[in-house]
Amino acid sequence: MEYYVLTLFPDMIREGMNTSIIGRAIENDVISLEAINIRDYTQNKHGRTDDYPYGGGAGMVMQAQPIYDAYRSIIDRLDYRPMVVYMTPQGRVFDQQMAQELALQKGLIFLCGHYEGVDERVLDEMDVLPVSIGDFVLTGGELPAMCMIDAISRMIPGVLHNEESAEDDSFGDGLLEFPQYSRPEVWRGREVPKILLSGDHAKVDAWRREQSLMRTADRRPDLLLTAAISPKEQDFVKKYLAKKEDL
């Protein structure tokens, strides 16, 4: 996977992504990441990349020319055209399914907006995919881009040491992940559930599945509407919720 990030703050991207699991994947050439400074492509002698919006209004708008020229600096040296993801609160909300879909791409270009937004003409010219990480507004697109790169990279073989880690993640099968425990066996009077010490993998798997169902019912019941659960599991959830109401 090849990532390209069009940004006014390339150091923010580099410093944020060159650590931990993602940093190791970059170092091992499993993925590549290049942050392109949009300001390097402005034709303004003062280095400006924004101007006042036509029609009036508060704030500034990022101009089309430096963004497009920065974009061309990428695609002109590639033998394919990567999908362009535009970070905006107006886009489709990013989720695990989208992470899995985007992980199949050969490369991705992320456009990080600022101020009041980006000149609409360059978005049309680049045929962007608008994506949001939630119904809130941030000062720029860098943090959302880094969130997406992290989530997408987890889906790419070789990024995680233990490939099963990604399979058990929350949302992997539409449910939240089961609770996890480690040593010591007893901490501040709280014991690890006995089933996890039994060595019976089938029973452990069954317990974890039930815990995922209960946790999802408690914290994100909306996910149960689309999760891949059997009629037996649906019945289990109904009984669990009914029991909670009786308490």
C-alpha cells in the first residue's frame, strides 16, 4: 500500500505515523507514506494557499491551484491513478467496512483541508471520495487522515505480527470485541474469569462470543441490526436484555 497525504503540515503526518506498529510497517516496506506540502506548489510569492471566498462570508478557502499541482506531482510519476480521499465532515462516515474496502487499493491519496474548506472545482477535477470520521468538526484533515491510515493499514498482510489480531477486532464481524485479561490472575481482588483459565478452547470461544454479544447490546445496540448473528444468538441477546430489565 502506498499512501500520499496532501497537507499544509507534513511534519504532523510524519511524526504521527512513524511510530509503533505503523512506523514499523513503514520501516519494513510493508507500506509507504509520503507527506506532500501543498505550500510548496503555490504560485503566490508569499506562500499563501488560501483566499477569501467568493460571495462573502467568514474564513478563508484553500485555493485550487496549489492543491492540484501537488496532486499532479504524485500522479505524474505513477503508472496508475490512486483514489483521492478528501477529509471532510460532509463525507460518508468511515467505518471498519470502508477500511477493509480501501485496504484493497494499491495506493491512496489523502487531501487534508483547512479553514472553511477547499475550492469545489479542484475536488471535482480530482474526483474525490469525501470521507468523515464522525459528526464533528476539526481544525484540519490531518488527524482524520492519520486515523484512516492506521485503521486501513491493520487490514494489510504483514502490518500486524499476529494476523489474528485484526480478525478479532471490534466491528470485524459487526460486533464489539470481547473483554481481555492478562497477568496477574488476581488484581485488587478482581479475578480473571475462570473459563479463560480452563484450557478448553471451544468453551473459551463460546464465552468470548457471548461476551461480544452482551457488550454490543449494552454499548452499541444499533450494530445488532446489521451484525452477522445467528437466530440462536438473536435469542440469546433478547433473553440477556430481558434479564437486565428485570434487575
